[in-house]
Amino acid sequence: MTIVRVIFGQTAIMFLIMLVGFLCFRVGLVDESGSQQISNIVIYISNPALLLNSFIGKLKASQLIDGLYALIILTVMMLITIAMAKLIFRKPEQMLIRFALIFANLGFIGLPLSKAVLGDGSIFYMSIFVGVSNFSLWTYGIYMISGDKRTIQLKRLAVNPAILALVFGLLFALTGIQLPRILGTAVSDLANMNLPLVMIAMGCYLAEGDIRGALKSKALYQAVGARLIIAPLIVLVILQFVPNQFMMVKEVVLLGQATPVAALMAIFSNTFHKNSIFSTTVVGLTTLFSLITIPLFMGLAQWLWHL
């Protein structure tokens, strides 16, 4: 149960940093534009740096086979989750709840948490998860919220920072190319900024939301439950059929699927005028409550997988 203790410790740290972000917003040190700018730094700089830094000179040949296996698992999981979301939440007005069930906050939360809890070796598998999720987000996900197929633009994927970091990271890993020491140190330092910036942004998101009003909404509880309970349960069942020889892959997939709802839910909702206040509150509250549910699901998995 060592991993559970590590997660409890790490989530406690995340909570404290998120509280700083919450207070910064409430006292006026950061406003809505500031929180968006922090998010942009994460999306375009620190998060890609974390992806890139995790690959440089560290990828083993054996990981390629496990990575292919992870890709198969993640593709199957994504398809099953989409089907379950449609089956459980069928009404048109439950579209945002379906989105919450399907899409996890892998770039913001999954990557830094995976590194902190499971070690640098896990970043490769979580990066594959990020790739699968980003492809789904910028195709099916954006269509879900916009309702317009014209919003699906594959060229956005080609310039997506996470996808570009994955491509260059794999290139460095497969060729063994090393960055010059000064540049490598800069990339590493930017990568280390990721978790603090993420949690400050999430604290701001939580402070921005109309929590009192949202707490009166049944849909809010459905969205939180879908993301933090139903989604991890689905993948936990799927992973029961995966051999324990792929334990690192199993832990990464469950950890990623147990993270809060993707922050793009709030961004897409604001862009397409689909109840952005509700989406922002869901992002904030799932981030807050995930500090409890992530350790619980990882502990349950450790018990099931070592029976």
C-alpha cells in the first residue's frame, strides 16, 4: 500500500497549492484573464516541456512493446467509455455530463501526478494516454460541445503542443539524441513548473465557479459522479483482464482515468456558449474531490491486483 501513502501525500500537496490559487483569485491577485494566462503557460510551455523531458534518452526498447499494448488498452477503453456515456446519459441536455465521463484531465493532472507517484518511467505510458485523449478531445470532444462537425479540424492536432512534444520526444528517445546541457536544464526546469502552475490554475477555476448555485443542480452531482466514480470503475473492470506483468501500464491507465474532468470542458463551453459556469464549477469540484477519490481507487486496485 506504499503507492496509496505516496498518493495521499502528493494529493495533500496538490490541495495546498490549489488553495493558494483559490485565495489568490478571491483576494484579487489573479483575475479571470490571469487564470487563463496561467493555463496557457501550462498548455503551451510547461506541459509540453514535461512530455519532452520525460523522453530524452530514457526510453528502453522493452517499453515500446508495452507502449503498443498500452495504446490498444487505451483505445478499447476510450471506445467503451464513450458507449457507456451514451447509454447512461442519453438526454441531449446531459451532453456535458457525458463529456465529463469520457475526458480526464491527463495533461494538467495526470502527467505531473504520474511522475510524482509512479516515477519517471510512467511518463511514457501516460504520454500515450495524453495522445489518445487529445486526438479524441479535438475531434469527438469538440463536436460534442459545439454540435457542429465543422469544428473538427485535424490541422489543430498537427499544431497541438502536446502532440508536437510527443513527436519530438519519441524522435529523441529513438535516436538517443541529447539536448545541450543548458537547453536540457531549461527544459527540465520548465517541466518542474508544471504541477504548481496546474494546481494554482485549478484553484482559480474553483474560485471562478458559482459553487453555491451549482450545488443546487442535480446535473452537477451527476457530472462529478460520472467523472470520479463511474469512469474509474469502468477502467478498473477492463484492467482486471490485463495481466499483472503490465502492472505499470495498469497503474498509469487507472491513475489517468481517475483524474478530474479535462479543463478543456470549461474552455470549449465558454467558446461555444454552452453553460461555461457549470463547466468551470465541474472542473473545480472534480479537481477538489479527486484528492479523495484517486487514493481510494488506487488503493482498491492495489488490493484487487495483488489478491
